[in-house]
Amino acid sequence: MLSKKRSLDGLPSHERLLSFTYGGRSFSQDIPRFEIPDHGIPPESAYRLIADELNLDGNPSLNLATFVTTWMEPEAERLIALTLNKNLVDQEEYPQTGVIQERVVNILARLFNAPSGEGGTGTSTVGSSEAIMLALLAHKTRWKRERKARGLPSDRPNIVASSGVHVVWEKFARYFEVDLKLLPMEGDRYTLSPQAVAEAVDERTICVGAILGSTYTGHLDPVEEIDLVLREIREKKGWDIPIHVDGASGGFVLPFLEPDLRWDFRLSQVRSINVSGHKYGLVYPGIGWLLFRDQEDLPEELVFKVNYLGGEESTYTLNFSRGSSMMLAQYYMLLRLGFEGYRRVHATSLSNARWLAKKISENGKFDLIGGADHLPIVSFGVWRDAGFSAVDFSEKLRERGWIVPAYTLPADLSDRTILRVVVKENFSRDMGNLLMSDIDRAISALVGKTPGRKRAHRAPRVC
Ligand SMILES: Cc1ncc(COP(=O)(O)O)c(C=O)c1O
């Protein structure tokens, strides 16, 4: 017989045994928000409390703002769960995880046409931000070493890039004391001008940054033309200025969709490339990759050797410990899809993005800025006489769950506010149609007309 005595949480113990999680004490009392509680709660209660609170977040599938993967197949998720307890840095203990990381570095080095056929030089990182910091640090160190060797001053190094760089470039400049010369966008040009690069570089330029594609609009910097300009400068002035390609999104798209486009290690000044595995590499956050053209592009003094995990290990990362799941999930994706699989997935996204760009430009309220020419990214502004602002429009769409960010462009176009849709694998044509009808509805609501859906759902009048 079940006892009728009351237990500590105030419930009779027979009820406690039978009660569902939602009948427990944790659900009828405040939970501590800023202090560790004195006592714990059952695992299912802790799980439900947090999972339910997170329902207030946006729906990742409708998050068209993020470049980051929001869907992976169940087998990938199983592999991720299987490897959550492995620290990637413990390569002595988990040697096979280390072997797999090397394999992916090699696969990417080949994908980016690195010249040394034998093995790529690179590492996995938390994302493109860490990869960019490590690449720029390598270029700074190398430049300093060469200047010192030639008896030249090695202070005031600089980087030349477009004002459309991601914030991590500015972080690097501030954290690592490098001047950042940002060349402005102007008119309808949202990318770096090779002529402006030629005028901006000098003997203190440690590298030129080229973005594939821009976080703001999705456009590609003209890497091949920049490479040509820098080769001419090398011949005329003797300055060997490397290019770092920020391929955060494009690095995992262009090799599959436009293999003949020359932006990678086929160009001699391209010495390092970053790519986010968690963007079009189709893996959940956080995984990024950094590749060097050659071993000599990574100065030896930056690679640390440690033996406190057992054997001797080399590390070139900003953080030491890190999960291995996403790195392993990257290998899963490469095996699972192969070249043809990546090509088909990205070709579908590109075709859906171009369809969306066409619909948006035909709508009459928007000014198309980036129409998914190379990457599945659509950016657009709102016409001045549209009767609503980009910010109002973004907020209106949010009411239906769609997350389409409105933001200002960088210098010299910072008076323009635009919107962007990043089309990802799980954005089908059907989703596109749903988005377009919600766009029409949002416009109707904003310009004060009765939204079409309400009319359609009105009950028939009985005469
Ligand atoms: C061009 C570019 N560079 C760098 C980054 C930073 O990448 P991560 O989020 O992988 O650190 C982004 C992110 O959107 C980006 O678009």
C-alpha cells in the first residue's frame, strides 16, 4: 500500500510517485535566476524548465538571418551525441579523432587547390572568427620576422580590406595592434576595388583581406583581380603582400558550384583561407577551418608543443580545450554527401535564392541589392516611397516567426538600411512561397490595407 505521509515537496508521497514532471514543486515556485539554488531538482524537471524557457527564442528553421546551419540529419546528430565527451585537444587520448581532423584539413586543402599535393597545413577552429585571427596573426608574425631580418622597422603593420569586413577583422586589429585600412563601398559597388587596393597598400601591409561573400550583401570581392594587382606590386616594388580570403560562407559553396572560378590557392598571392564548417559546410555551430597555402606560411614559433596530455602535441589555436563533435560531424558530412551531394544541396539553395530574389524585385516595394549571383544570399532595400521602413518590415515579418534582419550598410553607405535572407538547405521552394505570402501580408498591414488572409477567412454573410 502507498503511504499517505507528506513528502518534503509537500505532496503526499503516493502522489509524488505517480505525479508527472509538471506536477512537481519546481513548476509552482520561482526558480533561482542569479544564485545557485541550495538544493537540486530532478533531471526531467531541470530539462523541462530550461527547454520550455527556450521556447521564447526564435525558431531556428525560420531564422533567415543566420548563416549558420539549423538542420542536420538524425545520423549526424547521433554521431554528435556519441562524441560530446571527447576533448579535441586530447589527441594523445583520442588519437583517431586527431587523425580525422588531419583528413579534413587535407580534403579542404585539395578542395582549395593547395599546391603541395601531399598534405595540407591548417587546423580546425571554433568558427571563422578564430580562423581569421590565427591567419592574420601568422601574416603579422611573418612580416615582422622578414622586416627584422632585413634591418627594417617592424612597427605599425596594417591590413587593407573592404569596409564590408566582418567585425572579427576589427577585433583582430584592436586586440593585436594592427592598423585596419578599410576601403569604402560606394554607389552600387559593395566590394573591394582592386585599384583602391593598389593605392592603399604599402611596405607595412601584412595582408589584404578579400571576402567571399560579404556578410552585408553576399557579394564576392574580386580576388583574381586583387591577386593580379599584388603580383604587379611585387614585381615593381618587391613587396610580397599575401591575400587572406575570408571564405566564411563562399568557401564551402564555390568549389562545388563554380569550380572554374579562381579565388583560392591557384592564385599565388592567396596564402590563407578560412571557411565556416557551420555555415555552408552544413554542420551545426561551432566549427571553422583555417588553411595555409604552404607550411612556410605558418611561422613555426606560433605552433606550441605541449606534453602534459601524454605525448607531444602541436597546437595552433586560441583556445585549448574544445568539443570534437562538430569537427567529426564535418567529416560525416563530407563522407555522407561527397562532392556531388554538396553540389546538389547548394545548387538547390541557389536556385531557391534566385527565385526569391526575382519575386522580391518584382514586388515593386524593394530595391534588390544582392540577387544570389554566386551564393544563396538575397539582400534588398525598401524603396523610399514604399510607405514603410526596412526596420518596420523586419518587425512585421517577425510577428509570423520569420527572422529577416534589417541593418545599416558600412562606410560610405551607412545611410542605407537593408534586409537580408540567407537561403539554407532547409529553405524549400514551399517555404519560399510561404515567406512571399507573408511578405505581401506584412506590406498590406504596414501600408494600412486589409491583409488578404483576413478577407479570405471572413465568414460568408447570411442574407
Ligand atoms: C564574411 C564573414 N567572415 C567571418 C564571419 C565570422 O564567422 P564565424 O561566425 O564562423 O566566427 C562571418 C559570419 O557571418 C562572415 O560572414
